[in-house]
Amino acid sequence: MAPLRHAASGAAGDWESWLRHHAAQLRELVICGAHGGAGTTTLACWLSPAWDMGAMRPARDARPPAIIANGRPLLVACRNTAAAAAAATAAVTALTRPGVRVAVLVIVSDGWPQPSAATARFRLLAPQVGAVVHIPFVPALRLADNPAAVPLPRAARRALDQIRAATGRPLTT
């Protein structure tokens, strides 16, 4: 794939300024997964308009989410396991080290109780992010082709409203 070129100058390497300019024009949330399978696509569907960045690799991907967020609310999503908590720690650290603000750490339940090791790591991460929101397990998602078509339980709707409140988005009615 050819490098992204700025339309005005044609010079390679101007892709960062191009992304900054276009990202500033959009009003979407930016959702990054701390690991694969974190639920970014489902969250983007539920919180539309939102930009699903997929899973980031903290050693390599800290700048692209930061560039794309460009003042828009940045969410980091993960599951509620010990390994996911470690990945969330690495992702949040990689993003916040250069000064990026993570608006919400979204912890998506896998249907099992959260291990104490994960709980401890999430507590340590809480001061580094604007808010921590737990999304409960929604069994109907396992059978659905489209997450938008799944009727959400009250607890899930409440959690989405917490995310909207933390990011300055309008609440649902």
C-alpha cells in the first residue's frame, strides 16, 4: 500500500497532519481494544457514532489512536480477565505516557466472575483514566448477527449511559 500523501503538498509523511485535520472534523468516539476480542466493534455499534480502532499493540500503536482521537473522547476496551487487565495496563500506559487522555476504560464481562488479580489491576488503572465502566455480560449477543438488534438489559443500558456521561455525549431516554 502506498504511503498516505497530503493532497496539497503531495509529500509523504504529511499523513499525520491530514489525519489530525480530518479527525477534528468528526464528532465520533474513538474506541481502542487493549487486546483482540475486547468488544470494540460491539461498543462502536452501541455508541454510534464511534470509530472502532480494533485491538492496539501498545509497543507499536500508541500514536495512531492518539492522532485519530485528536481531542475526541478515547475509550480503551478490555475483557474482565487477569490477562486482559495486564493488556489494558500496557495500552493505557502507552497512550497516557505521551500525554493522551483516556476518557473511559470499558471493561466488558465475559460472563464469568472477575478474578481478584484483574480487580486489583483495574483499581490501579482507575486514577489514570477519566472513568472506569463495567459492561455486563449480554448472553443474547452470542446468537446475534447484529449487536444493534439485541435488546439490552437495563444494566447494560445503564453502563452505556455512564460512558456517554463520561464522554459528554447525550444520554439515551
